Amino acid sequence: MKYLITGSAGFIGFHLAKELLKNKKNKIYGLDNLDNYYSTKLKKKRVNILKKQSNFKFLKLDLSNIKEIKKLYRIDVDILFHLAAQAGVRYTAINPSKYIKSNIVGYYNLLNYIKKSKVKYIFYASSSSIYGDNKKYPVNEKMEAKPKNIYAFSKVSNENCSKLFSKIFGKKFIGLRFFTVYGEWGRPDMLIYKYLNFARKKRLFYVNNFGKDYRDFTYVGDVISMLKLLVKKRSKFKDHDIFNICSNKPIETKKIIQLLLQSFPGKVKYVKANKIEMLKTHGNNKKILAFTKFKRISDFEEKFFACINWFKKNKNLFN
Ligand SMILES: NC(=O)c1ccc[n+]([C@@H]2O[C@H](COP(=O)([O-])OP(=O)(O)OC[C@H]3O[C@@H](n4cnc5c(N)ncnc54)[C@H](O)[C@@H]3O)[C@@H](O)[C@H]2O)c1
């Protein structure tokens, strides 16, 4: 099977490509613009690992540039995973236009390719952020979107676009609402590696909302298993479908900070909540578990320590 994975130099895209490359009958095209939102050294290292496989081809391309998209027209794939995006919530306060450019314009440009090519199944990344703050948890796929920041807004826009174009193009679009994905090779802007990198540099680490936020930490290995199972069951999709990709096991930030301080000492300061971050993410995962029959959600502490060990060996990849 032929796949195109956008954001293949990124955390989830890298893991997905690495897993799919194990089947030598698969051909994977990986696309990324290698932007410098976080360490390009880490992104390039991921790409170099993928390039060692003969069934992988890397395309350095910026989705927000319509001219560059045209280079894709020669490539035909069966399945597209659109994982490229400007990720992160805090950065929305620094560079909001980047979210419009990469996530909204970039996706719209990619739709030109989708329209012209033979690709039938489009799996695209959405986010738990679309839910905003709620009174009832866990949140399920039928609940209303209440974005609190421009990142969440860009993902709601992607979902709406996908619903519309699934009808117009007659192709299947499957939205993946990821909840705080963590694991080896993870993102330097997210809690675990951000803290570890600050501690390594002896920098003071600020903890939002006095550590009282909850996040539904979801191990990247579980995510990749779920994605593979979704591909297997692709004949069962409606035109447009959406899945929460989560553990349904929220953990308080304070608890993670305690674990981090015990394993890699550093300095933290608890500060009040800001307006853009969600107080809690906690997803209902009944739909994805019933659809894929995936059962074994990884043990958080076991995988957390795997992250610490991975960081100790790879800290040179962080800025
Ligand atoms: N990791 C999580 O916890 C999480 C949670 C919710 C949603 N998501 C979404 O899942 C997807 C993958 O997330 P990730 O954690 O792997 O993020 P990531 O930042 O590691 O990967 C995204 C990749 O997209 C690339 N990219 C950005 N703009 C681009 C553009 N204009 N053209 C081409 N490439 C571009 C980046 O260089 C990066 O390598 C993203 O869409 C993200 O918003 C992730």
C-alpha cells in the first residue's frame, strides 16, 4: 500500500512512518517543511532514521505554498495521513498567523492535491483542544466544539472543511482528535521534555494553574496501533467520521511534576491559569475502542520512565 504522511519529521508522523515502513510492501512518502518551531536537529534526526529504509521517500515541502503543492501531483497514494500542522497552544499568543497559514491555508492547499489524486482515504489530525472547557467529562465525539485559542479554531476549521469536501469529492475523511500524545522522540514544547530540557539547562520551569490542570496522556505506541487498526477497517467508514484518540485516564499536572522532580531534579514555580489553555482534557474512548477492538492502553508510569531514559540518551537533540 502507498501512503503519504504530512508532518513526517514530526513526533506522531515519524512514529507512524517508522511503523508502516516495517512492511516492505508499503511505500511511504513523507512530507515536511522542517520548520524551526522546535529543534530542527531533532526533526532532521527523525527524517534520517526514516531515510535509511529503501521504501521511504522524503519531500521537503511547505503546505502553505500553493506552488510547492503542485510537486505532489505526480505522486499517487492509497492513503493520506495529514499530520503536519503548527501545533501547541501557548505559541498562539506569540505567532497566531502561523496557525492560519500552516493549518488552514496549508490544509486548503492540500485539498487541491486530494481532489486531483486517486487517494480515497484521508486521515487528518484534529485535537482535544476543540472541546474547550466543559462541565461534563469525559468528552465524546458528539459534543459541541468550544475552541479557546486559534490553534483549536484552526482544527475546528479543518473538521468543517473535511465534512464539506468528503461530500463534494466523494472521498472518506477521518478526523483524529489526539489527546496529549507522549513517548520517546516526543515534542520539546510539551510538558515532559520541556521540563527535562529546562532542568538540564538549570532554567526555572513555570507550571500553569498551580499544577491543577488534568491531561489525558496517551502513549504514542497506542496511538500508532489505533491508527493501523483504523486503516485495516477503512471499508467501514462513513463519508466523514471522527474519533477521540485517547486513554480515558487523565492525570493531574502536579503528579507529573512530582515524578519529574524525583527523576530529574530541577526548579519549578507554580503560577496562575492563563486564558488560552484548557483546564482539563479527558476523552471518552468508547468509539475508537469499539471500532478498532484495541484493548491495551499502556501503563503511564512505565512509559513515563521510558521517556526519561530516552531523554538522557538524546538530550543533544534539544535546543
Ligand atoms: N502530540 C499531541 O499531543 C497532539 C495533540 C493533539 C493534536 N495533535 C496534532 O497532531 C499532529 C501531529 O502532531 P505532532 O505532535 O507530531 O506535532 P509536530 O510539531 O511534532 O509535527 C508536525 C510537523 O508538521 C510540520 N509542519 C508544520 N507546518 C508545516 C507546513 N506548512 N508544511 C509542511 N510541514 C509543516 C512540522 O515541521 C512538524 O515536523 C498535528 O496536526 C497536531 O496539531 C498532536
